[in-house]
Amino acid sequence: MTTRKLKTGVPGLDEILLGGILEGESVLVEGLPGTGKTTLGLHFILQGVAEGEAGLIITFEEFPAQYYRDALNFGWDLKQLEQDKKLKLIMTSPRVLSQELERPGGLMDQLTHELGIRRVLVDSINFLYRVKEQHVQDRDLINRFINGFKRQGVTSFLIKDIEGEDISPWGMYSVDCYIRLAFDLVRDYQRRRLIEVFKARGQRHLHGQHPFEITEEGVEVYPAALPNQISIATASDVSALERIGSGVQGLDGMLGGGFFKGQSVLVTGPSGTGKTNLALSFLAEGLKNNETVLYFSMEEMGNNLLRHARSLGMLLDTAVREERLTLLNIPSAGLSEGEFLHLLRKKLNELRPSRLVIDPINFLNTVAASSEMVHLTFQTMIRILREAKVTTICTSEISEVVGDFKLTDYNYLVDTVILLRLAEIETTLRKAVMIIKQRGSEHDRNLRELLIDSNGVRIGEPFSSYEGIFTGQTRRRSDGDPAKILVVDDDLQMIELIKASFRDERFTLLSCADGETALQLTITEAPDLIILDLMLPKINGFEVCQRLKADKSTADIPVILLSAKGETESKVHGIKIGADDYITKPFSPQELVARVKMILRRVCGKRQN
């Protein structure tokens, strides 16, 4: 027989507990003074009252009048509930309570039978130490106390104050569920509250710390992540193949027909490249089709966005009045990652938008407790968006205006990545756009100009006459230019050795230290040949080679695998996945140069003198 779960009445906490607390169990809520333990306990009692289960509050310190007053701050009239015989609040001593729990026909027996008490809150069990006999251990004392409530068949919520950060040893072993409340210092000036379920006997729960707040309505918990769910594709998922317009003239063609409905898009680039312009055009296109759209602005106020849209010829004011466009300005100061996810789910459920913009997503780096939490929050956000089937653009700021850059770590989680850059061409800064990734579709791989004026946003011609735009070293392309070689190795000494090997040769050498960056540079720099080490961080050389050869735009670029592995099996595998040559370390610099020249003559038709 499955034990019934009792809801705590705390928004978000039941989600962490995957439904609530098992009926008849004991729960210990422990934390520093001021963390919200009593308020949490009152939620539990009042939830039972709302479900027709009378509750009992036992206090050893505060007079009932103090409870009545404090509860009214949240709109809870405990005194009226007592008069209606839905609740009983008593002040007693730990010694009397211990005796009454063990005595047949005692106070607990009477209240259980007369009022039908099913839930009890004890605030706080620190006072048990005052009645502790000298030979009784702490664990034995709490076990006797808990068992007294279990004999009555009630679910107990026990509060304990702590002075430091140490976990109560008996708290972990004696109770069925152990919940810890704590303060966390954020950015050296702000504290936030965190809740963590350390233990929940007999049931699964979400691990880790989760932010929570005490609002005008009590405690509200913001789960930092959702439970893992296995999704099975169904016939209804064919809607994911439907294309929708981007609102930017020429961009749909670059995307192979537009965005896929329900996909997530990352638009990334430095300030001033047009990320917000693309986002506003995307929403304006949805409004033309009478869709409901939502804009999460983490920086600019709504009025500024409307003025900015007006300068591009987009009149969005009417859509705001008709509530088809909702602009939310969400200051990141004081915001937690859990609160953001909670707000996102809430607005998606309320508004049911078909299009969403989050501008910029970089705010996660400042509100999340750690880099790991940034990734977890982003992963959870993507799952929420996919479940809501909302097409989403997230903008992301890159600090480098020109020169070397690195794509955000989010790019592997999203369906599409659009990269924007500034190109200095003949003393003029021009905007450039490129589709780095478009999952499930062929797309234009040319670097094109992005044009923005009073007529809106549109895609211009490719920068076919220039190269080096993404590295900030723009120059006009020449047919007589030397071949460009990309060297990929996480050993910096090896990279320097290879570069030294080509010192007297007419080649341009680029380098990077991991497989992920190698794939990015292959797209943006279009090397004529790649020298690729096998043992690389993030993505190994075999996988990089496979991806390059599987992509029509990079399949013709020759790849020389470089490895300390000299086994025949590794060599054969490298050739099978499309590598043009395989060189074993250590190698002769002269041999490496000779093989590069041979492959370039054969594959690229280029001769180097």
C-alpha cells in the first residue's frame, strides 16, 4: 500500500519533495534565527486545515498572542481558526509535553480524538534539552519524542534553532525528513535564503540548495532545477518541423527557410552589433501574425525598447495596449536563479506566448551561485521552453568588440547560434552576421553584412572580398595569398614546434587548444588544411574530424591527424573517418612540411614555394 503524500502548502517546496511529505512521518526544519522556520511550519499546518485536517501548534517560548500577531502579517487568522475548532495552539513546557505524549489518555490522545489532529508543529525542540536526564543521549531523547507523535498517527513538523553551520548529527538519523534553511552571501553585500532537503526517507527529492523568499503571503521556494524527465516523441511533435519567420529580411534565407517552431536561438556578439534589433524584429514578425509575444528585458526599461523599436519602423505600442506584447523589465539585483525559473514558468503559463526574447542571458553569470549552477539553470530553462513549445531568442554579450573571441558555453544547448561581429573595413565599422549552427537544417555559411536603419533590419551581401573579419585583422582577399593552416593541440610546446617547422615556408598558421574552438575557427577562418591532435579537451580529435567531414561546407578541408598513438588500429580508424593523413609523434619537421605541401597540391591545387 502506497503511503499518501501530504502537501506542505509552500509553493516550490512540494516540487522539491516531488509531491510532498509522506503521511505520518517526522520532519525536522533546522536553521539560523530569522531564516523562516516558523513561517514554513505554519504553511504546513494551514495546508492541512485547508484540506480538512485539524492542526496543533505547540510552543515552549512564545505566547499565543505573539503567534496570532505574527501570523496576521501574512493574512493568517489563527485565532479565528481556533474558534472554528480547526486549529489548537497551546503553550506548555517540554517536560509536560514529554509526559503527555507517553501517557495513555493524555493531552495528545484527547486532542487527537476531539479535534481530529493530523498535523502538529513544535516550536522549538531546543527546549527539550532542559528536561533531558543526565544519562539520556540526545538521539534517544528525540527518538522518544518523535515516537510519541507517531503513536498518535500524526505528521510532526519539528523546528530547531542552530547557532552555526554544523549539521545536527541526531537530526540526520532520527527524523524521516531533514530540511535545512540557511543564509548565503551574494556579491559581498546581499544575503539570500536557501533551503535544502538533506534527507527524505522513503521518497525521492531534488538535491542541492534552492533559493526562497519570505513574501507578504509567506514562504515561496524557487527550485533551482526540475526533476529529470524522459520525453517520448509523439505524432504531435511534427509541429517542430514548422518554420516561422525571423522578421529580418534575408535572414530566413540564411536559415534555410526560417526558425523552426519551438526552437531556442542564441544571438551572440559584442555591444552595438544589433542583437536587440534582431530580437525586436523577431517579436514584431509574430505580432503581424496576431501571435502573443513576451520580452524579458534584464537591462532596458520597456519604454526605451518601444522607442528603439519605433526608430526601426516597428510600432509596438498598440500590441502592448492589446496585451499581445508583454514587456517585463527584470532587474538582476537581488534575483536568484531559482526565482528567475519560477517567474519564467509562471509567465509562460499565464500568457501562453508563441515567441519569447530573453535579453541578455548573461545575467545568469551574476545571479547564479556558481558556474555549475549557471549551466544547470540554463539547461532547466531550455527544458521549460521546449515543454512550453515557445520559440525563443536569447541574446548573449561578448566582451571583445574586435579581435579574438570565444562563443558562450551555452551554444551546445541551443538549436541555432547566430554570431554578430563588428568589421573595420576601410576606416568604417560595419556589422557582420553568420549562422554558426542551425540544428536539423542546411543553412548559409557565408559571412554577410547586417544592415540596420529606419526601414528595419536586413541582411546584406557576403563579405566575399575580405578575410580576417572575425579576428579583427580585416584585409582584402587576394588570389595569391599563402595557404592557411590551423594547428589544434593542447600542448603549447608542440604548437610552437609545429610553427617553427613552417618558419621558412610561405604559410599562414593559426592555432587553438581544444576541439570545440577548432570547429568554431574552421567555420570563421576557413583554413586550407588542419593539423589535428587526437587527445584534446572538450571534443577529441577523432570526433572533430568526423564532424568536419560530415559537414558539406568543411568536408573538403584536408585533415592531418597527429598523435602519440602509433597503433595500426588508430591509424585505420583515422583514415576511415576521412582523415587525409596520420602522423605519429615524435615526427620530423621536414616530413611534416613535405606531407602538408603534398596534400595541398593534391587536394587544394595550391603550390607553395
